[in-house]
Amino acid sequence: MKKISILVSVAILVIAAVHSCTKVENINIEDDALKGLYSGRDSLKWAKEDSIRKKNIQDSINLANENARLYALYIEDLKAYKKSKHPIMFGWFNSWNPDAPGPYSQLNLLPDSMDIVSIWGGPFNLSEKKKQQLKEVQSKGTKVVIGWIIENIGDQIDWDKTHWPNDQQEAVKAYAKAITDSVNKYGYDGFDIDYEPSYASPFKPGNHCGDWSTPWATNKALISCQQNSNKELENLFFKTLREMLGNDKILNINGSIDWLDPASAKYFNYFTVQSYNGTYASWTNRVMNRLSSAGVTRDRIIYTETFENNSSNRNSFSRYSTYVVNNLNGEAGGIGVYHINEDAVTTSNYMNVRKAISAMNPPIK
């Protein structure tokens, strides 16, 4: 009986063990297969996408490098053009203010092909934004000069006449040095003398010349009020400016060119006439009659128009380039504009100025 009980117990244990082993967990073969398929497919997809992404990045780098190379070539060509002999574009730029809205006050929006721009007002104490714009414009080979009307020693530098020497020659040289120091301090390319002794002054009785009516030490007069006399101090001033600026800087003179002593003509790069409102034709003879004996040729005369509050002059500016091309056969220093940035008001891109530049210097096709 005891033997039978043991056998029965063993049988029960065997049956239980077999029953326990038959509890098999379900396996979804299809899901596992799909996971493998998806994993393989996604890996290929991701690898392809990564390859495309890397190629796009490299293409962008290559494009940026190519653009930089082409721009460098463009700047090189632009500078070579400006160094070549050609009728130039000159302009007086007023109200320079990088913080002002719109294109009017932005110096760096001038056409790249501008040759010389004269800052009319606010040339000192440059903000960082002004310094950046100045550097940008100069990087294209455009020369940036400063200038103002000169009548007496110290004008626009230090109006207190007691700060200047009482000796006439010392005062002239001190003023020339102060101007030169200012040009060099701010990194400008030269000086533009506004010489207007034949023009009436809106600020005082008489013309834009020195105040000679009082003892010299009172006003320290510099510019003669006579066309053909009393030129000693202004001649010394022009000579000293040229010597101090050096030949690598521009010394331009504008205004009453037919009042300039021929003895001083050799100090200037260009003679800029205020031939406003289409009066350019008479100026060629006026300048040549005065200065040809000093070796001045027509290719150093710049004829200028005014755009100040004058849309008619802007829209008819082509007559100046036509005069240079057709009447002078290109033998001119060039043309220019007072308040040149007014051409950015209505067209926003200096359309009239650009057309005039292209007319005088057609692009090479």
C-alpha cells in the first residue's frame, strides 16, 4: 500500500511538471519581422537624409565661398576702374545719419561706382555706425572727403579767433594743420575747399570772403574779396594744405574757380564748378581763360548740378553727362551733384546718378 502511494505521488508530480512546461508565451512573429524591416528601412532613409543634409551644408559653404570670391573680384575691378582715367562722379552728401529712417541719410547706399563724395555737415565726432559706413564706402574705392566754406582763419574748427596766432603766416599754417589733423584723425581721403568769394553771403553783408573791414587780428581774414589782388594769405593756405596733406590725399576746390590765382592751381586735383540749373556750358571757358596758363586742362573740371529741393534738376541730370560725352568728347574731370542724396528720396536707388555714370562710362559687355 505504501509502495502504491509513492508511485501515485510521482505520477502526479510528473503530470504537474508537464502541465507547467506547456504554458508557452505567445510570440508575434509578424511584429518582429516588421520591426526589423522598419529598422532597416529607416536606417537607409536616415542615412540618405543625412547625406543630403551634409551635401546641402557643403553646397552652401561652396556657394558662400564662390560668392565671396566673385565679390572680391568685383571690388578689385571696381577699384581698378576708379584708378583709371575717366570722367568721375562727385557729390556733396548732407545730413549723414545712420540712425535716421530711410535711404536719404545712409552714406553706404550711394552707388558703388561713386568716385568722390564730400561730406557736407557733421564730419567730426563720428559714431561707431558712421565709422562703419565710412569704412564700407571706402572699401569700394570711393574717396570720402570733407569740406566747408572758408572765409576766415579757424572756420568750422575753432571760431574763437583768440585761439589762433596773431602772426598772419603762423595763423594760416596753424589752420591748415588743424584741417589736416582732422582729415587724418577720422580717416578721410582729403579736403574740399568751398571757395566762394564771388558769391553773396546769406549770413553777413557782402560775399563769402574774409572779414577785412576790421583790424586783421579781430577776424583773421583769409580769403580775398578781390578777384585779382590780396591773394597772399589764401595762396599760402592752399600751398600749406597741399604740403601737409601730401600727394596721396585729394585737395579739391569748388565755387569761384575763375577767382583763383593761377599760381595756386598746381595744388589742386580738381576744379569743381557750381554750374547749377544747367549752366555748365559757360564754365568751361571761364575756367580755361583763368587757369589754362597754369597748365590746367579740361579733364580736371567737374561740372555740378543741385538736387536740393529740385525734382526737375534730378530728372534732367542726364544733360550733364550728355554735355561731357557729346560736347566735350569725354574730356572732363566729370560731373557732380549738390545734395546728391536727394536722388534717393523718390527712386531709393540713385537712378538718375547711376544713369549718368553709365552714360559717361558705359559698362563693358
